[in-house]
Amino acid sequence: MKPNRKKLTAWLDAIGRTRVLVFGDLMLDHYIWGDASRISPEAPVPVVKVERESFTAGGAANVALNLRALGAQVLLFGRLGRDANGQRLADLMRQHGVELVADSFSDDLSTIVKTRVVCRMQQLCRLDREAEPASFGLDPAAIRQILAPLMPELSAIILSDYAKGLITTSAIATIQALEKCPSLLALDPKPRPSLTHQGTGLLTPNRNEALQLAGLMDEGGAFPAAEVCRRIFERHRPERLVVTLGGEGMLLSEQGEVGQHIPTVAREVFDVSGAGDTVIAALTAGLAAGLSLADAAALANTAAGVVVGKLGTATASPAELLEHAECLA
């Protein structure tokens, strides 16, 4: 189903009345842009002449920006160092109207930074600066103290998991047990043996993550949709499951049953970085606004079709969504 301009406008109006908390792994994306015309005499690597640098939001912060771009009111909690990079990311959030929970800052942490060197629009390498996952975890008492006062005003919660340490089995269970926790608790998972979860309102794995959650090996060939949906429901009991399949679109499932398959609407794929952030943001915003799963997925598919045409993590504005929908009509 391809949304038209009138329908999209109504959806976006409804999203503007929602308030969503993003709880997850915060990162600062740092880009070094340049050009290379020679090979270093010191090693067989290109010499990059730096032209400029830029900083954007990564991880859960990018999910928050995608929600805000759709018009939702957004609260964001993650773990930031009280350092220059943490302040830079906080400033980015404020500039875009995202409310960063004050308890996000810690004197004992360094902010996670991903530095990408880009030459002639091609990424040459990535440099990661991050501490061990245990540094970013919080005990249940701390989570309750920080989040409990926020619950009454929320339409939904997104758990944005990049396996950096904040999203744990204990953290998920603690949030689910909070009084007045919204029923729409969405999880974008990074499957690993140490992480277990049951009964989320929405689960949004990609193809490989879905196979891992189902306990299946990737043997190539056609995606085993029925078995994946059944196994994930038996193991994790999500109310709704949306599997993103890249160029093959999205598979929708409710209560373990295979539902609709939505083909991709991307006109041009330039960079898939952050597309998963866009999908969970749009799906959650749509469901929180009262859309059906099929309509929320159509919104998410349209938004993803916009962002994959951009370099790096990105968002889709209402104007871009409306333009994209018209092009698809």
C-alpha cells in the first residue's frame, strides 16, 4: 500500500500529538571529508587531504531525530560522557527539539564516537572510540529512579539497542515493570546470548537478526518467513513483528502469523546507514498515533525510501515524505 498526500498529512498530524521516549545507546558520528590523489610513501594507503569535518547523531540519538523529524515530541535517555563530544551531541539534540534527560551525563564515561574518513563520497575507514559495554550499564534502581517520573506522559518507548551496554535483559524487564509503562514498547534488537526479552509491543529485526532470534542459520535462498515468525513468537512473544529485508521490503507479523509483505519503495539506494533507525522511529510513531500496523509500515517504508538516498545517518522530513509519496502515486 502506497500512502497518498492526504493520508500522509493526516498521519503526520496524529503523530504530532504523541510523546515518545527513546532509551538506548548514544553515539556521535564524526565525518572527515577529503580527497586523495596519491599513495603514501610510508605504507600502501591513500593520503587524504582533509577538506572539512562534520558531526551527526548516531545510534539512539538518530532514532530520536527521526521521531522528531516526523513531528513527535521526543525524550531521549542514554549514557554520555561529560566531555566535549557529549556536549556536542547534546547540542545537536537541543537544536532539533529533542529533550535530553539530564541524567544521561556521567563523569565516569567517555562519549562513544564513530569517526569515518570519506574520500570522494566513499568511506575509506572507520575509527571507533568506546569503552567496554559494562561501563554503560545501569542497575534497576537507577533505571526506576530516572524513568518512573516520565511514564505517565508517554505514548510509547523505543529501546534502541546497539549492544553498547545500556540495553540488557535486566533493563528491559525493569522498564516493562514500571507503573504506567506504555503498552507500546518497541525494541530494535542486536541479538546476543546474554540478551533475553519477552512481550514487547513491537520488534524490528533485520533479516539476519530475525534468523538469529529464531535460532536459525542463514543458509541463503528464500527467507523462511513462516518459520521465523512462528519461532520468534514462541521465544519472545512480541505483539507485532516487522522484519526489514533490505531491497525486498518488509515482512509484517502479528501473534506469530505471517502477515503482509510490503515491497521497498526506495527510488535510489545511496547509503543504508541508519535506515533501521528510521524504520523503528516511523513504525513506533505511527502505532502511537493510532495507525494500523500496515499503515505504520507504509509510513516507515516511505521514510526509509527517503533516507537511503542520502549519505550517512539521516532523517525524512514531512515535506520529503509528501514528495516521495507523490512520486510513488
